[in-house]
Amino acid sequence: MPDDAPVVKVAVVQAAPVLFDREATVEKARRLTAEAASRGARLIVFPEAFIPAYPRGLSFGTVVGNRSHDGRRTWQTYWANAVDVPGPATQALGEAAREANAYLAVGVIERDSHFSRGTLYCTLLYFGPSGRLLGTHRKLKPTAAERLIWGEGDGSTLTVVETEFGKVGGLICWENYMPLARMAMYSKGVDIYLAPTADARETWQATLRHIACEGRCFVLGCNQFVTKSMYPAGLVGIEDLTRAPEVICRGGSAVVSPLGAVLAGPRYDCEDIVIADLDMGEIPRSRFDFDVTGHYARPDVFQLTVNERPTPSAIFTIDA
């Protein structure tokens, strides 16, 4: 960073989707993007699985050794409201980024409509101020019961986006507990590290601060605020939530500096847009005494190999 490194205003959007309704949630994302931009944000971040939902509390009718018919219907509703990439939803989100003249990162459930037509991925989409889709990241390892509903991404989507104020990239939720995945992102030079999540526990704040100190980067943690009454009453499987508390996910969105100081948040128990100013000069200042991929690395002792090749289920070749 030069001596006159910029100060960048960022926005972390803590909100709920219109659950299981892709079009209505895209419209909500457009409105909130415009609101964040009106407050001067140049980078706007939405939570994990914002479109169409993080289906917390739902079982999809599954126990070990059995899947129910109603659970398959719940899955069908989820699949039907997922996002094709590219598709109408990504076009609308790109237009929102262009109208906001901002970089936009949105967590979606991506429907694989090109190969399997039966797999969903937890994906982070990156849009530029021009409205163009700049990149995607598919979650490498869904956690626990998430593995029932989401496939695993591969190394081809470890995306970092170049911007005029620094490199933007990150990982989704508990991917951030994977040390080698974090090291891969640090090695790509991430300056602003995005950590959209569904984890509302207080311990998640320690994770955000650790990543900031370890990577000497700004960290933007973004979560949803969701209540039980927000779920559609007619959703097949809604009875799974009978004993759930009214507040399903309480948020905890925050922005952390490269030395681990909390700049904004954590915000709990409400929908809100968390705003912070990032002094990009803090990054070289913080790396004076610790540079995880530079003078504090020991490549003579440790080496990391990252496979960034796509891994399709079938490769067709024709002999010469």
C-alpha cells in the first residue's frame, strides 16, 4: 500500500431473506444494497445462504437410513428457489451493484443447472461496480447436516477479486476453521477478508479476531437475523421448528482490523447495516512484525500445495 492508502467505507448487511422466496429476496437485497450505497459504502457484503435461505432447524425428513416423502418436497421447494449462475437473479444483483457503484458480495444457494441438475452449493458471488459477475466461491466443506443438502466445492473457486483499494476474498462459515484453506487465501494476498456465516455464537467473534491477527487483514463477519415467524407457514416440514425459540439466528455481524480491534459490531438481535471505515494503510503497518506469507513464513520447513483444477464427475476425450 502507498503512503496515501485509501480509506474505504464498507457495509455488512445483517438481515433475513424472504425465506424460500428467491425473487422477493433478490428484491430485498437490491433495496438494502441501495441503502448501504447511500451511506457511502464501496464494498457491500451479505450473509451466507442469503438467497433463498439458510434452512436452520429443518430436517428435510432425514434420519440415518431413511428419507421421507415430505422431506423430499421440502428439498424440492429449496431447490426451486435456488440461484442459477449465471441467471436472472445474478443479472438483477449485478444491476444492483452497478446502480450502487460498489463491489457486492452475496451468499446464495447455487443450483447446478449445467451438469447434475440435482446438487446445490453454498456459494459466495462477487460483483463489480460495472455490474459484472467477477467470481464465485463454492463452500469446500459443508458442516454436519449441511452435507445432506449441499455439495462440496473444489479448489477452482478459491476466488480473490482485485479492486482499486485492495484484494477481496474469503471463506464461508466453518471453512474458516480449516487452517490450510485460510493459508491459501492469505497466500493470494487478501486485504479484506469476507467471512459470511450462520454462526451466531459469541465464540465466532474470537474466530474473526484470530483471522484478522493471523492474516493481518480486515475481516468482515456477516450473519443473518432470523426469527421463527419469518418462515412461511405453509412450508412442508415447518413442524420441525415447533420447539425452536422465536429467535432462530441472532446475528453477530462485525468488522475487525488487521490487529484484531473490533471496528464495528458485533450487532445482535436486529436487522441492521453495519458500517465501518477501513484505513488500508493499517495493513502494511500491521505486517511490520508479522507477515504470515512473508517474513513469518518458513517455506523451507512448511509447504502448501493447492489444487485449483475443476473436478468434474466425468472427463470425455477423443483419441487422436
